Amino acid sequence: MVKTKANHDHGVALSSLAGMKQRVHSLDSKSDDLDLLESELEMMKERFAKLLLGEDMSGGGKGVCTAVTISNSITNLYATVFGQNLKLEPLKTEKKAMWKREMNCLLSVCDYIVEFAPTAQYLDDGTVVEMMTSRPRSDIYINLPALQKLDTMLMEILDSFKDTEFWYAEQGSMSGDSCRSRAGSFRRVVVQRKDEKWWLPVPCVQPGGLSDKSRKQLIEKRDCANQIHKAAMAINSSVLAEMDIPETYMANLPKSGRASLGDTAYRYLCSADKFSPDHILDCLKISSEHEALELADRVESSMYTWRRKACLSNSKSSWNKVKDVMAETERKDKNFVLAEKAETLLLCLKQRYPELSQTSLDTCKIQYNQDVGKAILESYSRVLEGLAFNIVAWIEDVLFADKSMRNQHV
């Protein structure tokens, strides 16, 4: 049994805002401090008002559900705080304060998402009785502290980039004699990016490259950020897997899995040779992230089409119980075999392209999800995954610039 008290949490939060206002008026500090606190109060009031209205500013009751609203709030907060952060440098003080303050408010909803479990209680006379006590819901109890730890670690990594041996030059800002010695690094990094991200600042290092100590520290931080990225991605995947598949997605599935997957991929999938997802991906010759995402959508759609057919052919009452109840004899069903191969292929595709955007099913799940706890875990893990991935990429850019400058002086 799960009990959610999100509305009560809003009341508690708004009450705390009222207490904050009383504290503001009781302060005998300078007027600029009062103005700052007043502005923060108004901002928090506005954000909670939008949260309660479900992003429907007309008040007409046409807003989205609370789960989607909170998910959007976390996503938008991340964009506000980190959207302009394109370098390896500490986050500005006001941005860091905003992130911590507003994330604490949004995450506080989880304090009221609990489940009830029997617990032994000892009375004064020694009698043992069983009572129902509340505790954090298991998925929140496990994943939320882990995400908060990953959040802290990412902030520590960014904070560590002070007085670095590298610097950044905006595109077009490198001119004159003072920058001629750095042009090699600038051009090489731009070529590495293939000009698709021309707006990003370019890292530069001194001739001869970084010191051994600095290079070693960069590699350690890159490896750490990479592990954080994998951890956040694993949590995000597990949360998405637990979300219900919307009926609208199932209703729009194609009638034929082969038609959805495409003849070429289908032939490889049904090949008489030993099934190898890596071989299939190599043969398909995916040349861009867009093609990879399109293939992931088609494979996933085919997988659920075949699962549904396998469910119907074996007279199961619910398609999503197929994997749990299908007997060994039923595993010989062609649709089931194809669905299993498609799932393996999809997993291999996501492993090969870890930066792949969310599939159509993932987006649909988030859009129609009504579980507030899952919405928080999914959005929080998603933004941390994005930040960790960016940090890894930025460090790789610096290491590439370092390697280029060292090669020039060999």
C-alpha cells in the first residue's frame, strides 16, 4: 500500500515561505539583504503557484498532472542553472545556491511518498505486537540518496577546476600575436568536433601541453565523471522500465513487426547463422545519432508488437505478463523469439550509443506518467546523466588539446 501526500507537502512548503517572510521583516540588516530575501520569496511563491496550477496559468484546470509538472520543473531548473555552463569551471555561487535551494523544495515531496509495512513493537510487559509503520517507498529509499550523492560528486568535480593550466577561447576571439601560438590547438579541437558544435568555447593549453600532474588529475576526474554518468543512466533506465506503458503507445503499434523494423534489419534478425546484435549493427552501417535513434524506435516498436502477438497466440490475459508466465514450450513461439532478439539488439544499440536520446516509448512514458515519485527519480537521474556526460566531453576536449600541443613539440 502506497500513500502519497504531495498536496500536503505543498502546504508545508508554502507555510515555510510564510515563515520566511516573517523572518525577513524581523531582520535588522541592510536594505539590500531584505530586497534579496524578498525577491527569493516572490520567486519561490511563483514557482509553487505554477506547480499547484499544473502549469496552467489560466486557472481553468487544463494543466498537466503533478508528476509531469514536477518532472518539467526539474528539467527547466537544470536548463536555467547549467544551460549556459559550457566550460570546466566552478558553478557560480548564485547558480549553485539556486540549484540546491529549489531542488531541496522539489525533492521534499518524496518525504511524503511512503509505503506501510508490518513492524514488531515491544510493549512494557514484554508482549510483542505487530503494527503497520510507514517508511519511504523502496524505489525512493534506494535511488534518491544515490542520486543526491552523485549530484554532490559532480558539484565537487566542477568546483575543483580552479587555477587550471588550460583556458578557453571563444570562437572568433583568437586574433593577434598573443593567440598565434594557440591556433594549432584551436583548429584541431574544432576539426575534432566536425564543426557541429561551433558555439562551444575551445580549450587551449600552453606549448608543450599540460604538466604530468595536471594531466593525471584530469584523467582521474574524467573516469570519475564517466562512472557517475553510468550510474545515473542505470538508475534512469530502471525507473523508466518500471513506468507503465501508456495505452496510447500500445494502440499505435504497427500490426507487423517486420514492417516496423524494416526488411534489411528483419533479414539479419532471422538469419540462420548465430544471432549477433553487434554484427547486425555493423551491417546496418549507422552513420549518425539520428539514424541510431530512429533504429531504436523501430526495434522497440517491433519488440512490443511481437510480444503482443505472442501474448495473444498463447491466450494470455495481459501482454505485459508474458515474460513472467510464459512456459518453456511457449518460448518456441516465433513471435516470442523475435521479441527476445529485438530486445537484445536494442540493448546492444543503447550500449554502443550511450549518448542516445530517449526513444519514443521513453518520451511517451514520461508524458503519461502519473507517479510523482517516479517522475522525480526519472528527471533527476536524467539531468545528472546529462551533466556527467558533458563534463566527460569537456575533459576529453582538454585532453585532446593537450595531446595536440605535445605532438607539435615532439
